[in-house]
Amino acid sequence: MARKTKRQLINVEVILKVLSFLLIIESFFMLTGLGFAWYYDEPFSPLVISAIITGTTGLVLWFAIKPKRGIKNVGRREGYLIVSLSWIVISIFGTLPFLFSSSVPSFTDAFFETMSGFTTTGASILNDIESLPRNILYWRAMTHWIGGMGIIVLTVAVLPFLGIGGMQLLVAEMPGITPDKLHPRITATAKRLWGIYVMFTLVETLLLWAGEMNFFDSICHAFATMATGGFSTRNDSIAGFSAYSQYVIVFFMIIAGTNFTLHYLGMHGRIKKVTENQEFRTYIGTIIVVTLMVGVGLVIFHTYGINDAFRDALFSVVSIVTTTGFATADYLQWPSFLWMLIFALMFIGGSAGSTGGGVKVVRHYLLLKNSWLELKRAIHPSAIIPVKFNKKSVSQDIIFNVMAFFLIYILVFGMGAVVLSSLGMDFETSVGATLASLGNIGPGIGHVGPANNYSFFPDFGKWFLAFLMLLGRLELFTVLIIFSPAFWRN
């Protein structure tokens, strides 16, 4: 008689244990804004009360939960649930500073703004950003910075102290094409990534502070740049700052949209490894070619001066490719073929292993290369022609994964546009808002361009767009797999 397989239940205790620790971390980050509240003579209570509620909830859960089966290993199903639920939970508690300060009186609007921050989308419902207290604007920028590299990666770096393994968490946080391993121990990798992230943030803050920005504006924009988020402290985004500040932000947007593994390699003298990386070359090449096209188009067809044309072209192209969403100009006011180029860039996204969102450059590279090789295979059906990336053959499983991702991405994009259209939105706004949310970009086309925001959407539309932001931030599969019946089977 065959022995029955023991039912393997999802370890709910370990999920709650990790979520409780994330809330404790979030409460700490909330308190970092008290310095600005003191300096600008603003009320302390919104941040303090929010931190107390968030931290107390985390501590109560932490000490109340005593997992019976232990918490030393996180299974694949627990890993996916922790990652997906963590963004929802920290976004719910992240609304508290907005609500207690009355900066955003509606919970729906506050959740939209917070989810947009943590997912580094940068879509906003605020009509007058400059009227908000500076400590609340700082928290708004901080949600970007936490979400940029991923609060899960931060947790992986400290999980050994909790006796919890972290490999499954990082796999779920960066699904699909993942960066080369920097170190055999995943915790060491996470620490190196965060170290690089913090270093670049500090350097950008100092460089912006050396210009006309004060320290508050400098650190908020550095947070938003390195996270490729796009929340600014000004109503006109970056347009009101000098050319110097704009070029500094462009430089660090390019850095943030680059695979962080390459930064590590470059810092250790392996420059050739960086310059020969095919994704990096495609990424930089795309920026250069499209910038030249847009810049020339602005000079010829939009009466721009050469300097202003290429600065606005470079800034807009880099901002959209990296999915940052900052703006120095309203590209929807340009000739239609130019803003259509910008719209096309929204389908690309940053590099794999970067803080950028979107489809990712490497997926486009592999898809186009495989499509080109299919033509050769049609001519030579007996030939074995593998797809190569960085001089290494790419397995057919990865190619199928990329093709599946594209198909699902387009299906979600199409269905999202239909849903928004059913809410009464025009075609351009429906398409623009869906793509901008799913790609974690922020500004889109139609009534959600760089000069507008998302405040006019009905509540259901805001919740739906927030869900698309989460889908895009976790690259579809991590969230969608939870809705699969197979996920819940033994």
C-alpha cells in the first residue's frame, strides 16, 4: 500500500514574522523625518504617531508569534507571499503620515500616493505639492528610496540575525533575468548592493547641494533619482532648477537604470566587463540614438535653441527609459512624432538588476535577437543557432520565459486600458495611465502627461492603477502566481 504524502502547509507564522519585522523597519524610517519637522518648525505628531502605530504593530506581532515549525528556511511559496504582501502592508501603514497630517485626507488617495512611492512609480494625486509640510514631502521621497532597491533586499541583508534564510526572497524580488552573483552568500550580495545604493545617494545629494538646491531639496531628489521614482518637491518637477542640477540628475538616473552588478565590477577595476556587457551597450546606445533624434527634431520643428533642445531631449529620454518620470518639459507639447518616440520608450525600461521598472533592456535584446535568428533558422532548418548573450549561450527556458513575460505584459496592458476606458477615460489617457503604472514610470500620455496628475481618476481607477504598479514592480509573475490554483496545491 502506497504511503500518503504528508500535506505541506504554507508557513503562515514565518510570513507574519517577516512582515512584523518590516513594519519595525518602516517605523524607524518614518522617524528619520523628524529633523526636518524640527528645522522647519512643523508639527512632529504625524510622523511620531505613525511610527508608534507602525512600530507597535510590528513589535506585538513579532513577540506574539512563535512559529511551531521554526523560521530557519523560507520556502518558495512563503517567499512569493512575503514579497507580494510586504508591498501591500508597508503601503497601508505608509499612508499614516499623509492621513495624520491631513496632507491627503482620503485613504484611497493616500494609498495610491504611497504605493506609487514604494513601487517607484512616481504617479501622484497631489495638485499642490509645495503646500505640503517638508517632513511629509521627505517621507514621500523616502518611500521611493526604500522601495528603490527593495525593502526585501534590505531585509535579506539582516535576516541572518533573525535565523531566517533569504535566498527565496531575493529570487522573488528579482524574478526572470537576474544579475550575476557577486558573492556565494546572498546576504553578502544584498549588503554590497545596498552599500553601492547608499554611496550613490550620498554623492548625488552632495553634488546637488553644491548647486542651487538646499539640503532638503537635494536629499529628496537624490532619493527619487536613485530609486528611479520621480517624486519632486516642486510642482514643476525639475524644470525650475538650473542646467547644472538637471545634468547631475541625468547622470545619476543613468547610473540608477544600470545593472548594479556592473557598478560593483567597475568599482573593482573590471571595466572591460562593464563596457562589453551587451545589455549596458544597448541601454546606452538607445539613450544616445533617441536623444539625437529628439534633439534634432526639436531644433528643426519646434524652434528650440540647440543647447535647450538637447538638454530637454536628453533629460526626457533618460527619465522615461529609466522609468524615473522627472520632467523638465512637457513632451506632449512637442510635435506628435517626437512624443510618440517618448511613448515608445515607455515599453523599454531600465536594465535588469537596476532600480528601474518596465520590461527591462535585456528582455528586449533577447527577444529581438531570437526573432532575428528565427529568420536564419527558417533558411537553414537543420542548423543549430543558439541565442548568445555576453558570449554565452542562453538556454531555451530563458527565451521561453522572456516570450511569456512579453505576452502577459501586453495582455495586462491591453486589459488595463480597456478597464480604464470603461470608467469613461479617453483612449490616450487609458493607454498612457495603464502603461505608466504597469511600467512604474509615472507620467504617460493623454491627461496623465508630465504636466498633469492622477487626481481626477475615480476611486476604483486609483485602486486598479495601484494594483498595476504592484504588478509592474514585482515583474508580473511574483504577484500573478499567487492567483494560480497550482500555487495553493501540495
